[in-house]
Amino acid sequence: ADSIGLTLTSLAGLLSLVAVLFVFIIIIRNAIYRSRRASTRKWHIFQEPMDILMLSLFIADALQAIVKTGQFCSAQGVIQQLGEVNDATTTLYDRGIQSNRITCAVVGVVCVLVALLVLLGYESPTPYWCWIGYSHHKWRLFGEYLCRGNINFDNASWWKFTIQRADHSEGLKGIRRRSLIMLLYPAIYCCLILPLSVVRYTRVHHAATFASVITFGLSGACNAILLLTTRPESGLFSRPKHDDMGFAPSSPPLQPKASRSNINAEEEYELGRLPAR
């Protein structure tokens, strides 16, 4: 049973690695295509901060997908730590940041912090994969879960929530659809990370442990599918049009319909940028 679990874990990692490599091929192809057709206007592969964060995410997914059998526990722990923590910190993107330089600096700081955690050398068998050892509980919390995200509460009424009927007006259909797309990102991430977080701190059957590891190993493939399908017009994935003269914006602004109010049009524009950001 253990050999089957290890085999499936390796296959999950391989599937994620292939998916991420496919994304890299698309990015490299588009970069070559644009560099050959660039006009006098200067072209940048990173057109907005989200492009940098997406590339960082896929690099982390590639590291995380590498599976090595044998006696190299430290190497496996280092690869897992680099990939998993960078993967998680990418989800902390603040949409208020509009500067590519600031985003690069943030990604650089994250990489340095992760490298320091790796250099501490706390990896050990736990038991089906190599991770921070049982004797370093505080580093497990700091190195893995401190960067999982933040929850904001309304200080006035944090305990309240309301349920209401959805407005089925035609003017809000696009907003509802894009809102559901937005919810896919945290939903899929929670489905991937929650089982692994549970088995790390509880004693369960080894089959459940392998199932959680296999599920988490598919995160690279899930990220690739999710971003390619919901953000096809991103600067990293989309091919520039002939009339773009070598400069393709990540997402064209949506033209609001005359029947919608100004407020709905602005909301539609903000949410409408989701597939391209």
C-alpha cells in the first residue's frame, strides 16, 4: 500500500510539473513572438504586478512538483519548503500595489526569507515526506502558516452576516459570474491545503496521509488550469495582436452598456479585469 501511495504521489508531482512546464513554454513562446515583432515602443514581458506574481507562483509550483526518491531527505525538504512557502506567499497579493518594482522587491524579500528558513536545516522524515521535524514546532507554524493569509473583520459587527436573494437583473449577470470566478481561487487553494494541514498535526491512517499529499501535489496543475482558463488575456499568456505594434495591454477595458448605471459599469470594469490580471 505504501508503494502505491508513493507512486501516486510521484505521478501527482509529475502531472503538476508537466502542467507548469507547459505554461513556461507558452510564456517563452510569447516572449519570442513579441520580441521579434516589437516596434519602436519599448516592450516589457511584465506589464503589471500580477504578471510577476504569477511567474513567481509557477516557479514555486515547479519546485514543489519535483519528487525525488532515495536518501536525500534534506534536499527533498528544501525543495518542498521553497516551493510550498513561495506558493503560499504569492496568494498574499495586495491589489493596491501598482508598481512592478515594488512587486519585484516583495518577491525578492519572500525568497530571502524562505532561503533563510531552508538554511536553518530543520528537515527530517515526518514520516512519508521530508518536512520541518517534530521537535521544531514553532518553526512549523512560522515557516508554513504565518504566510497563509490574513482575515479582516469589521470591528463594529464582526459576528454578523446576512443572507439575501440574488438580484437576477441583466445588468448584474457579468458581475455575478466574475465574482464566482474570483471565489474559485481561495476555494481551490483551501481544498488543496486543508487536508495536508489536518494530517500534519493528527494521527490518521497512512492512506489518508497519502491522499492529502497527492491532493496537494496537484496544486501546480490546478494553478495552471485555473490561470490559463480565467486569465487568458494576461500579458504572460496572450499573444499580441498585429495592430498592437508589439505592445499588448494585459486586458482591454470593458465597454459598459448604456442600460447600466454608472456604479454597475465601474464595478463591472473592476471585476471584468479579473480574467486578465
